[in-house]
Amino acid sequence: MLSAVSGSRAGRAGVCVGMDLGKSSVPVRGEGCLVVAIRIPVRIVVLVLVVPVRMVWDALVVCGRFVGDTVLRPLGRGLLWVGRAVFVWPFVGLWRYVLVPSGRGAAWLGNVLVVLPSMAVHRYVLTPLGRAAVRVYAHVLTPVGRAFAAVGAGVWAGLVWLGRHGVVVPSAWVYRWILTPLGHAAGWCGAGLAWCGRGLLWTLTVIVTGIGAALYWTARILLVLPALAVWRRAGRVLAVVAREVGAALGHAWRVAGRVSLAVGRFLAAFWRWTFVEPVRWVYRSVLTPVGHLVRDAVLRPAAEAGRRVGRVTRQALGPVRVTVRQARADVRRVLFGVPKGSVSSGSRGVAPERGVRNLSEGQDFLTKG
């Protein structure tokens, strides 16, 4: 059955590979015989090279998922819990039970020691001083300032008049009658120099343009045209080969995925029918009946016998415990006497026998006599 299943899956994979390779041999409209002749060997070689890589990749993916689910995820959860226990919870407790109460206490102390005294100083010291300063400014400093402003305005007006007639007017005359004619003459000279420079620049531009055109046509004739001819002849072949190699890689990767899937299913079926199913059959057909038999024939009777022995032992030790308790109470009464307001031993559930005197009654009889 296993061989039939694996054979059918391998046959399906072979049929899929054959169909894919068969599709590649059918020429498409617009493709020549050279493309088809290159495509088939390239796809065969790439398929042979890519199938092991794809199978190794799928095996690594399965192993990575298994390790992530069984090792890394529990380890991450444990590290997360340890991180919370070591870093987060202590800081939360420190913030909640140390820093917040300390901050509230510091705020209260700051309010009492800084804010309230500052408000009192502002209200009863700084405000009266500010009002007094305002009055001094309004009634003393303002008139003095106005007087100084009037004097300063007169001085400034005299300085402005002196500056105008001593500096500005002579400077304007010099600029208009001396510097302006000299500037016009210098401008005419500069225009002539600029015209000469433009002529020289045009001459240099013409020379450089001619040299560049000569170099361009020389390079085009000696290098570009031969390279274009070679590219038109051989570059198309290289482009076809590169395109077919890229298409073959994608095609081989998909085919290798199908082959890897078939191999994985075959290995899973082999593992199931050679190990899992026999172990399940042994557990279900052998170990489970044996376990039920051992449970019903050995464990349950042994447990019942243990419970009976325990009940018998408790029943046997009950009077012994009562006797020990009574002896301990008698020794306590002999050594320390009966305290006032205490309850006699008869109230503890043990009825004293008639006609038997205890030690306290004998003491009363002796003291009465």
C-alpha cells in the first residue's frame, strides 16, 4: 500500500514535470528555432541544479518552524516573563510605593516651605515696594527724564545741522561733479573691455566646438558603429540566452517545489507506516489491555486494602489517643492544679466513673476535716 501511494505521488510529480517540460518545447508565435533549441537544454540543466537546492530549502523551512514552535517560542515567553519579573515589576513597585509617595511628600513640603512663604513675601513685601517704586518713578524720575529729553533734543538738533552742512552737502557736491564723470569714463572703458572679451570667448567657443565635432565623428566611426554592428549580431543571442536562463530558473523552482512536496509526502507516509502506526497498534492492542488488567487486578485491590488498613489503624489508635490525652490532663492537674473557672474533664466528652474520687475531691475532703 505504501509503495502504491508513493508510486502514485512520484508518478504525479513526474507527469507534472513532463508536462512542464513538454510545454516548454512548444514554440510560441514570434519565437524562432534558436530560442526553442536554447530553452530545452537550459531548463534541463537548471532543473537538475535547482531541485536539490529547493529540497534543502524546504527541509530548512520545516526544521525552522519546528524549532520555532518547540524551542524559540517557549524560550521567548520565558524570557519575557523573566524580563517582566526582573525589570518591569520592580520598577512598577518602586514607582507606585516609593516614588509616588515621596513625590507627594516633596510636593507638600515644597508647598509649605517655598510656595506659602513666597506668596507671603510677594504680598506683604514686594507689592508695597513695587507701589512705592511706581510712585517714585511717576513723581520724581519722570520729570527729571523729560528735562533730560528736552536738553538731548536740542543737542541732537544742533549736531544734525552741523552734520548736514559740514558733511552731507560737501559730499553730495563731490559725488555729483567729480565722482560721477569719473564713473562714466570708467564705464565706457569697461564696455570696450567686455566687447573684446566676448569676441575672444566666441573665437574660443568656435575652436572647441570644431575640435569636439571632429572627435565625436571620429569616435562614432571607429567605435560606436562597429559596436552597434557586433551588438546587433551577437547581443541578440546573449539577450535570448539571459532571458531563457531567467525563465528556466523560475520554471525549475516551481517544478522543484512539486518534486520536494512529493518527496516530503513520501517520507511522511514512510515514517507513518513504519513507525507511527506500529507504535499506535502496540499501544492500542497490547499496552492498553495490559494496563487495564493491571489496574483492575492489582492496583485497585491494593488501593482498597491500603484504605482498609488505614481505617483499621485509625480505629485502633483512637482509644490510644484518648488515653494519652486523659493521662496528659491528669499530669497537668497533678502538677499545676485545677485553675479557677476551668471546665472539668467530664465536660470534654469523658464521663467520670461513679464512686471514683479524683485528686481535687480528696484535697477538699482533707481540708474540710
